[in-house]
Amino acid sequence: MEELKTPLIHYATRGQGTALMLVHGFPLNHTIWNETAALLEDQARVILPDLPGHGQSPVVEPVSMDSMADGLAAILDALGIEKVVLAGQSMGGYVCLAFARRYPQRLAGLGLVCTQAAADSPEKRQARLAQAEQTLAEGSQRVAESMAAVLTNRPEMAEGLKHLMSTTPAAGMAAAMRAMAERTEMSAFLPQISVPALVIAGLADAIIPVERAREMAASLPDARLVELEGVGHSPMMEAPQATAEALLGLLKRAQGA
């Protein structure tokens, strides 16, 4: 696996073939995809970015879904890649939707994993903005402790996720919280996405209900919906084989196979 960096964003690559970029959620980093990526690297050139303020990427204000999408495009430019199959989990899915809107000509396929097209309600938006200020004041450990149990349906994984989240700087968390609070409603955009799409939902997801996945799949013109029994908000860690198989199906559809 090769570790690289554009001026603004760190990323790792592994394998050869069709470009497949896998985007992590909040407040994690690219390593959550490692097990799934290992199952795909014989079939694809897997690209694993750290979003701004996460992993080894610095916070570059202002942070928004659009600016993070621009960061993904910068990685493709650095690698000389014109088109990509792009998949993201949770917040990573929000970034992927922003990319689909800003760079439709560069999108070969879209994967949406435990995410949603809906924006925050006014109440949720205010709660996120308040949480951002609290995180800056109190540090990232509080967020890590509160989120670990809801990120996975596997208790044995919660401690590792807590440690991973605790390495995310408070400034990175707060910037991402503000970006999520301000993100655009994307539900009406879904019918405009003509590339092959994949929607993955964990039926035990404690953060985003499966109904959101079903709504997205129904709105996308060329979508396949995969619902994973007993899986929570982190399918790439909880069910890497099933996640990899679903993504491989998306790759083949994007290739016209």
C-alpha cells in the first residue's frame, strides 16, 4: 500500500485496475476501509483518502461537503485519473453526493453506505453546531466515548473505534460537524445521477434508519439496494466480505460488464 499526499489531503492506494475511491465517515479515517479494500485490490485500484481534519489530513477552513469533494478531485488529478467509482460511508456519503453534483463527468459509479440524502432538520443543525463548540472546548475524547457504541452493532469493535476517534483532533471534528450541519438537501438531486449506483444499509444501524436507504435507492435511476442483517453503521468493518462483494458488483456495472 502506498501512502501519498496532495497539498491538502492524505491518501493511500493499493491494487491496480479501475479506480475505486472509498471515503470514510465522521470522525474516523481511511483505515476503517482496510479490510474491505484488501478484498478488492486484485480487482481495482483502491484509493483511500483521509478527509480534512481526519487521519493525516490537516483542517483547511472553511470545510464543507463541496470543499471535501474538491479534495477528492484533487487526488484524482494528482494520480492522473479521469473517472472514478466513488463510495462513501455516512459523512463520506454526503461528500460523494457533493462530488456527484460538482463533477458528474468524472463519476463512473456511486456507492452510498449507511448514509442519506436528506439535510439536517433545523433542530439537528442547531444541535450539531452546539456540539462543535463543545468539542472545541472539551476535546475529542467525549465524542469518541459517546459515539463508539452507536457506530457498530459489534460490541467487540467499539473499543477500537473509540481509540480511532480519539486520534481525530477536536478542530477536525468541529469543522466536520459544522459542514454536516450546513450541508445541502440532496434528495431532489438523486434522479439526476445516471451512473450505476449502490446503496448499502445495515439493518441494525443505530444512526441512519434503513428507510433512508430505501428512499435513496428508489430515487436513483440505476440503483441496487443491499440490506445487511445484523450490521450497524460500519458495514466495511462489520461485514467486509459482503461489503466488498457489493462494491465489486458496482465496479462491474460501472465497467459495463
